[in-house]
Amino acid sequence: LRTCATRRDQDPSQRGRGTCKIFEFPVAVRRYIVSADTSEGTGGDAGSGQVWEADTGRHMATLWGQFKPEELARDLTCLGSWYNDGVIAVERNNHGHACLYALAEVYHYPNVFRDRDEKHGWYNVENKRTAAIDKMEQAHRTGEWQCFDMDILGEVRTFVINKDGKAEAARGAKDDLVLTAVIAWDVLSRMPEPISYWSLKGGTSR
């Protein structure tokens, strides 16, 4: 595990503060998803980004901290570029619009996720959110979803169903890392199967 601080040498009132934990390095032929949950970056809820391998569901990296939307877009661009120009899926609600704008217009990132309505970003509405959470919970129960990051797993343990039937963080806990993982798993489940060299040749894929 390699842990690196993000821009700690700059004025924290002007620049984001956080950590980027790398669990596995990119492999040239693999596909990756970079999911993100944005925040205002002023001391409240944190912003986060995670890298997952598309064809295996393996967790690769976690970005977490106080990032303004443009700052998160910059770091997501760095992560996505490193992980083979992976698909970047940002929750589009609230501050997500500013992050998506920066990805497209400031950093010109070439591979931003489009939801079923063909608009950039992962659209978080209640019925879709519930279905995506259920999908990841089932994968977690069967062992298909696995994670090395103790911070993410810590939030999973305090992610509960409230009295109104909504899945969210328990009182006093956070859920930004859980929701970032939910976005990644939902996008991963919708990606087409990779086309192998052998299938293109008319043989059996390995």
C-alpha cells in the first residue's frame, strides 16, 4: 500500500486537503472505472474518488478529503489518466455539475460516464439509488464485491436503514465512501464484456 498526501504543501484554505491511497497499480490492458462523490470542500462532507478494475471488480485506489469541485476534477483527471483513461463516473447532483464541467471544459477528459439519459454523470434519484445499493449489498454478501480499504469498510459497517426505510449513514457517521463505491459497482455492472484478441480471431477467449 502506498499512501500519499495531496497538496499538503499549499495553503489549506485555498487548496484541497486529503489522501490518495493506491492499493494496486494499473495494468496496460485492463479497463478501469473512477467513481466520485463531490462536496463543497469547505469543511463539511468530504469528496471522494475510487478506482475499480472493470473486468474483475477489484478495488485499486481511494481519493478522499476536502476538495472543491474543480480540485476534485483535477485529481480525478490524474487518476483516470493513470488508469488507462478509465471511465470517470461523477454523481451529477448538486456540486457534481461543477465537477463535470471542469472535467469537460477545463481538463478535457476524454472518457466521462454518461447515464441512461445520455447526459454526463451518474444521476442520483431515489429509486435508482436504492437499486444500486441493493445490487452492491448482494455482491458484498456473495463475496463478489471486496475491498481493501478499511475506511470504506468502516463506513459499510455504519450504513443502515433509517426509520423511513432509506439506506444511509447512521447518526454521526459518514457515507460518502460507501456511495462512491455504489456508483462504481453500478457502472461496472453496466459495462459491456471486453472483446478479446481470440474472439476477434474466431477462436475461444482465454
